Amino acid sequence: MAKKKILIVEDDKHISKLVKYNLEKANFECIVTMTGEKALKILDSESVDLIILDLMLPGMDGFEVCKEIRQDKRLSTIPVIMLTAKGEEVDRVLGLELGADDYVVKPFSPRELVLRTKAILKRGRTEGPAKDILIAGQLKVDISRHKVIVHKKEIDLSPMEFKLLVIFMRRRGRVQSREKLLNDVWDIASDVTTRTIDTHIKRLRQKLGKMGELIETVRGLGYRFSEEE
């Protein structure tokens, strides 16, 4: 089986060397670059499975790079882990709103970063033996082909958004607490708050347009995918 390829975008040579060493030890292939501009050039010619992106980069910062990635149809589904010394909630939320899949604050445990990388790359695998096609009104999810169709138009979702939507549709009518969604979607314990769920659901609803109304807020409890169409 071919190794998964990780793009590391980090201007601190000691940190990038540490990250690269631990990921390669875990059987990943790594590409390292120090700037956002170079990262985007690499993505023009290289196919990668995940990006580890520092926020405080020289020139184009990590927020800008993540925004460019999410706006590019060819790159929009690549998972992104943001890596930064900034721990303030406002930065964390902004990163998640721009489409990052996870957020790791320096100093960090290399083992934790490897675990999070593995967890995110597993998210394309959905729960148990179940139908590959999920349908609700004009919303259709083809799990095996990783496609979402709304009113006959394909919608680009990040891996996190896709996993959330599949979980909601498979648990249709059942209330999902924020804590349960964090555990089921992120796979491992994370330092991000339940605000993360609200941020991703907001983005998911926006992308689904009118069909986003099927994801209902249940005050004080969490969220539920409507049984009505």
C-alpha cells in the first residue's frame, strides 16, 4: 500500500524536522516547505493526503493559505491541521471557520500530532456495514465516491463536513449532543471546545443551501437531522 503523503508548512526548522521525523517514523511520506507561497506551488504539482499548516508564517500566513486551499476546487477536500503557538480561542475559531480540520497548539506532543493525523485520515471511512447512498429530499450522499449532490449539483465538502453529514443522515431523527459529535467525528480527545461543532455545522448548512435546514438545532441538547423532507 502506498504511503500517505503529508505536506508540512512550517518556518521553524527545528519544529518541521521534529514533525517530519515522527511522521516518517509512523510510515508517512513528508514534504516540507517554509512559506505559504511555496506550499501553494507544491500543491499545484503534487498530490498530498493532508496538510500540517503553521499559522505564523512569513509573508502569506496560515489563515490566508487555508483560505486559498478551501477556495480551490482541486484542493478543497484536503484535510488541514493548523499548528501554531497561538492558543487564544478567537484564533482557533477563525482557523476552524476557514476550514481547518483540527488545531494543535505549540508546544505539542509529537505522538499526539501523529495520532490526530491518523484519525483525520481515517475519517473517510464511515460507520459499519451500511448503505453507500443516503438520500433526503434533493440531498444525495454517495459515500463510496465521496460525493454530495444538492438539486443535481455537486457540493464540495471538507472531510470533516462530509463525516458530519454522513453521521447526521445515518442517525436521522436522533438528537446528537455536541460532546458526542466531537467524540465520534474527531475520533480522539481534543483540546478544541464544543464551539468547534457549531462552527462546522454553520459552514455545512451554508454549503447545503436550502437543504441545510434539515440539520436542526435542539436547544440545550445539540443537533438533529430532520426526519421530514
